[in-house]
Amino acid sequence: MEMTFSRRSLMSAARAFLPRDARIFQILFLALLLTTGVFLRDFSLQPLQMALAFAAGLATQAFWLKRLGLEQRGFLSAIVTCCGLSLLLRSDAMWAHPLAATLAMSSKFLLRVRGKHLYNPANLGVIAAITLFPGTWVSPGQWGNDLALAVWLLMLGTIVTTRARRLDVSWMFLGAYLGLVALRVMLLGQSWAIWWHQLGNGALLLFAFFMISDPMTIPNRRGPRIAYALIVAAGAIAWQYLLFRPNALIWVLFLATPLVPLLDCLFPGEGFLWRGRESNPLRASGISCIQSSIVAEGWPAPARSATTASSSSPALPSPISDAQSSRPARPAVRGR
């Protein structure tokens, strides 16, 4: 009995010590990967490019919050976006990274549907950079195909997605993508070394656990999330092996993102909150396609009428109502 109590107390103490916001874990792991890549993988990323990206991203977040009169919060998301841009984007110019960070963070406030920003900011920033900026590219092969690194990415990504309660979409995407690659290997009679090569692909694992799993840009309900992961996996296979185009994962996620508001409209579910409890306290209703949901980036909650509030949430007891309810009820007066 004492051992059970001590184990529970230790577990509760450990949970209290760990931060509840999954973005803190994400920042630590992405910073670790970025540092490892710069010093051990010889990334073609200059420190000034990274510093300018972080400065521009945080400044853009602060600008839009002040411009729209919102609460000064959401800077953890800005740091995550800047880490993602530094990991993925390469350029010959110094201005590409800060400009991409500015566009990425601005999209969170300008491109919104039903209270959620539409695109993953890092994904949109990378697409905008490689499309509009000359001398800018994505280097997916910079991580190599080290199986040991793949194991570490699996462990770190699992921790982050578990804290964000979005582990299902990461594993479903990864299983579907590797399953389709295995099917292609069998149909073409190729060597299974190709499949193992994909399994150790660091860029694939980073995408699965740190980009497609962004809880603010994926469907709210579990069923549509799984369907969305399958669509992205199938699209990435078609983009890479049928169209023979580069950057399949980033492009397909960008093109498939507009499906998220449609899935949320057809299959309403609880929204996501980074702080406190992860789920949205306002449950989606039948008119949720019109009414915006609460988000955790400083946007105010939509006002509810007294009728809606009384019908959707129980009334809190008050001392006055308790005192009045304790009095004996008067006999009903019959009508004359």
C-alpha cells in the first residue's frame, strides 16, 4: 500500500514538474535538432540567417497582436515556426529567412477560417520562399538516412505529439506512407533497401511528428484527422513517384490544407487549446460551420447569448439561490 502510494506521488510530482504546454517540448527538441545539424551535419545555414529569422518572426507576432488589440501571447508558436524555417529552408541571401518568417507569422492572423489559422506557418513560409524568392531551396537530404537518428526522432516526436494529444495523425501518416512505399517495392520487384532507406529518412520523420501534427491546422475530430493523414500520405506518394516532383511532403501538405475547414464543417468536434486543458471548452454544435471557435493565440471567445449559455452549460449555484431554495415553497394560488 505504501509503495503504491509512493509511486503515485512520484508520478504526480513528475507530471507537475513537466510543462503542460507541448510547444515547450517542441522548442527544446527542435533546438536540439537544429544545433546538432549545424555542428554535426554541416548545415549550410549561417547564424545570422537564423538570428534574423527569429527576430522577424517574434517582431511580426508582436506587431499583429498589438495591431489587432489582442493579448500578448502566442510567442511560443512563433519560436516553433522560426525553428522549422531554420531547419528546412536554405538560401544564398540573408533576407530570405526573415522575410519568410514575416510571411509565415502574418498568415496566422490574415488567413483564418472558423477561428483557426488555415496553414501551418512554417509550411506556408517555406512554400512562399521557394516559389517567390530566387536562390532559395529546401534540402530534405541534409539529415541523411541514419537509422540511429531516425530512432531519436521517433522518440522525441512521440513525446511531443503525445503531450499535444495528436499522436494518431503522425503514426497514421507514417504507417500509410511507408505502407504505400512497401507496396510499390513489391509491385516493381525492387530491393527492400529502398524501404529501409525511407524508414531512416530524417526529413520524413520530422514532417510526420513536427509539421503535419500541428493541432491548430488539422481536423478537430479523430476520424477526419485519420482521413486527412491518409490523403496527405497518398498525395505525397503520387507527387514523388508518379509526377516525379521534388519536395512532395511540403507541397502536398500545402495543397491539402484547405480540406481541414471543410472536414471541420462536415464533422464538428472540439477545438484545441495549447494552454491549460488541450480541448476547447465550447463543444461544436450543429451551427459550428458559421460560429467561430475559441483559439489560444489571444483571440477573444465569441459572445454567446443568455439562451445559448443556459442551454449549453449548467448554472453555477450561488449562496442566494441556495438560501431561497431552502425555504419552504408557498402553496400555489389557484386562478380565479
